[in-house]
Amino acid sequence: MTDRERYSIDPANAVQSCLFWSAHVDALERHLSANTWALAAVTVLLIAYPIARMVVPAILHSIVPHVVRTVLNLI
């Protein structure tokens, strides 16, 4: 038996692992208070907002000129 075989998960264990993890997440969701959920939501928004403010314009800036050139070439 190699070291890799020792740590690989066979399909039966993978399913059991997913079910185990799912049960833990469900238990966590049942026991969190509304204040904790609100704090988590605010934290996610505070992290996501600056990223979106930087990434979305960069994507639009890189895509829109190409689209405009394509449309103008079709005319």
C-alpha cells in the first residue's frame, strides 16, 4: 500500500463524508442567532462590495471596446 492509497477516499466514504459534513452544517444553521446571521451578512457585503467595485468595471472596460469594434465593423 502506498501513502497515496491510504489517504484516498473511496466512493462509499466520500458519500459518508458529505453526509457527515451536511449534518454539521445543518446543525450550525439551526443554532445560529439572527444577530450572528446579520453579522455574517454584513461581513460578506463589506468584503464583496469593494471587490465588485474594482472587478466589474475592469471586466466591462475590457469587453465593451471589443464589442463596440465588432458592432461598428458590422455596420
